[in-house]
Amino acid sequence: MAHTSRHALAFGLSARSYAAAGLLGTTHSLLVEALRSFASQSAAQHDKPLPQMPSFNYNPAPYTGPSKEEVIALRKKYLSPAMFWHFREPVMITEGKMQYLFDEKGRRYLDAFAGIVTVSVGHCHPEVVAAVNRQNSLLQHTTTIYLNNEMQRAAAAAAAAAGSGDASCSSTGSRASCVLDCKSKDGSSTIWALHAWITSQAEHPQAVWAGGAHKRQQHQVVYFVNSGSEANDMALMLARAHTGNYDIVTLRNGYHGMSPETMGLCGQHTWKQPIPQGFGGPFGNDGQKYAADVADLIGGATSGQVAGFIAESIQGVGGAVQLADGYLPAVYKLVREHGGVCIADEVQTGFGRTGSAFWGFQNAGVMPDIVTMAKGIGNGLPLAAVVTTPEIAAALAKRIHFNTFGGNPVCSAGGRAVLRVIEQEGIQQNATAVGSHLLTRLRALQDKHDLIGDVRGRGLMLGLELVKDRSTKVPATAELAEVFERMKDMGVLMGKGGLHGNVFRIKPPMCITRDDADFLVDVMDHAMEKL
């Protein structure tokens, strides 16, 4: 079937090319002098002490497995040729603890990318490990053809968590008696009550969303799957089945997975177009103008009726791109007027990562019809979910939907443990505090280095875009690659992305400390000074 999703204007830079630099006809004497100067500068820079990683009271177990060379040989021989590693010299990770990773030689690294924005509460968090081990010793797998307590409890937890937007509840009882007992902007009271419910094994919660002009909805139907790609596939199926329409509006520079369906939403051809954001977007930060582009798209490229709209509240792979102010409310209203439903892809932004809100969509003041979640919900376990209303879910009631491993007891137990840790250890609050400090320091670094064109994001979902020139915004892709390598050599593992591969993706485990944030910025500063 030919793919018919429609792409709206999204946020970012227009595609640009730039010529590679090279030496042009220099004389031998000038070349010698240049080399001497470079050597002198390098020596002076190396005299500056390297930033020191914060102390950490943990010793990794001695590694006794195959050598790195043997692992590389096996990988090349047996694994997909499409697999790649980010660094010139690959890093082999053998152990992880909280915000740190260790290689085969026992060297410690600050993980500033969290396994591609997946490790939420820390590598091998003891409570998550204990929950998984307990369930592993009791029951590993059954599928949905039998009842299993862990899956049902995890479903209720996911439904309640997905209702932590502008939520209200008619109950006047204690927090333990109502999942949503008061209005909650940051989701903290919701999660507090959620865990009181978990421990008391209360009835299935009714998560009531106040959708503004859109009607109130009870988001209480959960579909468990195994990855963000599967979750978004499921969301598209629900949208099309419920509306009877087919076209899906997506954003250029967006990313929703690597299945055939989700790749069709955000295929590589969409990465070659202008995209809507404050830094380099055609309309600056004017959300209404970008929304008008969606109206033009629906009016001119569809029948006038669409199945839905899907967007990340902050684009992840796209380079921590924040959508223009007022954009999502305007587009949600528009899509619903044209028969569609609104899907919030919270795979990367969910579970408190933005700090100011439990879900990214809360920051925009919108209420989606379908929420997809993965990554942070499992802290590395293959756990994902789609949460929607009974009305939308009813569209599949006469169809068969089955996922063999969705809601696996072990993963469900781990997911509930993650939610407990987020609440008990103040993980979302830490994302706010450390993220704000990190953002402030990165913006100060921008004042020092002209290479930094833009610093953006919320909480611990941050991006730092490098450009050759701030006026032309030509991407500094090669420069980022060099800084990337140097930071690794100094003990910081970063992510990278964006339309041109010139954006640092700074999305560490949310247990990161203020001292870790300072170390990260000091290392980046040192790496940029050496360019």
C-alpha cells in the first residue's frame, strides 16, 4: 500500500551545504611555521588541568570476558552491517551503575545520553533490579490469554500516570483513596496517589482528563507492547480504526520509530525540508504561522478529513527541538475539526524528563487523545504502552489485537518499580533542579564559544547546536564530531542528532547530580578550547 501520511512544516534549519576546508598552496616555510605554532598551542592547552569527574563510591567487577578486539570481530561477522558505533574507537561497556558506565578496563564514564534517553532512574537501580529478580523467580511469561496480576497492576499504573496532566477528581477522600485527588501541573500528587493505590491494590483507576474545549475523557485503556516503534504503530492503528480516515499529519524532523509504518511517518526524505522552530525556522517562534501551514496542508493535500496528528513535544532525534509557543494547541484544535485524533509521542519526554511536567505535552497545555510511552517507563527493560479512551479503544473491539510479549510479568514488575523510584526519590524534581543548573551553565558557555549557536530544551531533555557562523547558521557537523571524540576521551559520553548531525543531545539518567552537570560543562569547555 502506498504511504499517504502528510508532513507538516516542523522546526529547524534549511538544508545547507558547505565546502570542506583545505590547505591552499602554502609555502614550505609557512607550513613549518604553522605546525610549530600548532604544537606550541597544543602544549599550552595540555598544561591546563583536565576537569575531574565527581567521586563515586562504587567499584565495578573485574571484566573477564572476550577482549574488545574479539567482540568487534564477532559483531562484524554475525550482526547487521547497518549497525554502527558513534566513536572512531568504539567504547565497550561492561557495567553500569546509576549515572555512570564502565568499560572493560574499569574506566568510568558519565553517561549523558542514558542509553538513547532510556535509562530514567539510573543504571541497575537497586529497587528496579530487586523487583525484576523477584518476579523472575516466580513467573517469567504467560501472554494475555491468562490472567496475570503484574500486567493488570502495571496497566492501572500506566493509565493513572497518563492522566497526570490537568487532572481533576471528584473524591474528597485521602490521596490513597483516589488516584487523581487534586489538580496537578507537575504530576507529583498524581504519582504519590498512584503508588498509594499500588500498595493497597485498589480498583482500576479512572484517570479523568480536563481537555479544555475538547470534551473530558477517561484515559484508562492500556495496550502493552515492547518498544516505542510498536507503541506508535498501535496508536496509528487506533486513530485510523476510530476515525475511518487514513492520512496522518506528522512533523518534519520528527522521529517515531524504525518499523515500516513509523519510518513512513518520518522517512529520511522528510529530513531535507525546512522545519518550524525559533532557531532557524522560517517563522521564528510564531506558533500560529506554523499551525496555518498545517491548515494549508490538510486543505490542499488531503480530502479534508484526517486520521490524526502525531508529534513529540520536544523532538528527540531531531535535536531537542522545542515547538513554537502556541503551536500544539492550535494544531490539536485544527486536527479535531477535520475529524482526526491527537497523539502525543512521549517515548522520550515522558516520566518527568522535562522536569517542569511529568509529560511533555503538559508544557504546551494540551490534552491528547492517545499517549504513547516507552524508554523511561522500563529503565532499559523492553516495555512500552499506548493509553487511550474507551471510545477510541472500542474501534478495535471487533478486531483481533494480540502481542505475545506485551505486558510481560518481569517487565511489568520492573516498570512499576521505576514509577515508585520516580516518586520516592524525587526524580522529576531532580530533573528540574539539575536541568535548570545545566541549562544556565550551557548558556554561559554559549557566551564564551561562538561555535555554540543555540542552547535549548527543558529539564534533562537538552540540546546544544553547533554552527560555523551564528548569522548564517551553517551547521558545524565536523566540529561537533571532534568535540564529541574529545569529550569521550575525558570521560563523558554524549548523544548527537539533528537534521545535520550538529546537535549535542544531552539527556542523562535523571539521577545525575549538580556536580556531574558541572563536570559535563567543564569537559565540553575544555574540548572546545582545543579546536
